[in-house]
Amino acid sequence: MADSVRKVEYFSTQVPDRPGEAFRVLSTLVSANVNLLACTGFPRGSRSQIDVVPEDARRFRTAVRKAGLAFTAKKAGFMIQGEDRAGALAEWLALLAGRGINVTAVDALTAGRGRWGAILWVAPGDVARAAKALGARAGRK
């Protein structure tokens, strides 16, 4: 597997499930020059949850604090990127399954120009074992 794997920090917030809420949160981050490696959102009861993976977690925390946004404390995930090929994601999932590590969530997509990427989440108690199994390098703080 010639993909790159890095451990990343992600943060979550819940907002009202109505038009413009994701824009409000993301535009605040853009205004603070926070670059995101990934963002995902989904309904959660009568609200919506937004998960973000900032490139620079320190800058993110500063921006969130100044803007008064309510994000959860950091959690860990793994970002995988590489050349697109059939079974790319399945190879990594099989590796973790073979080590008895459950993947609790995954977002993956083709990035165009023959590239793909994914974010994998595991239970907090499995982060260290998953990092070792994946050969993950540490992300930026």
C-alpha cells in the first residue's frame, strides 16, 4: 500500500437543522484563515452535526474560541490519501479488521486526477493500536 496515512484531530459541533447553519460555521472558520482537510455533516435528531478536520488544530481552537463557537474537545481519526485503485479502501479496512479494530465511521471519495482519500474513525480506546497498524504519522497540532 503506497498510500499516506496520518493521524488527525477532528472536532464536532451541533447546529439547528436549517438552511445557512453550516455556512455560518464554515464562513467563520474561513474568516479566521482556518484550512480544513475534511468536513462532514449529517442530521442528528432535530439538529445537525458538523465534524471538521482542521489542518492546524491550534489555529482552529483559537478561531473557535474567539468566535464563541461550541465544538467538542478533539478526537482522533486517520486520513488516508493515495492513488485511486479498485479496492484501495477495502485494503485498509481489511488490515484493521485483521487486527480486531472496529472502524466506527468512514468517509471516502475519489479526489480526481487518479487520487482518493478517506477519513477513518475508531473508538478512542483503539486509536493507538490503529495508528500502529496503519503506520500513521502524526498530524500537525
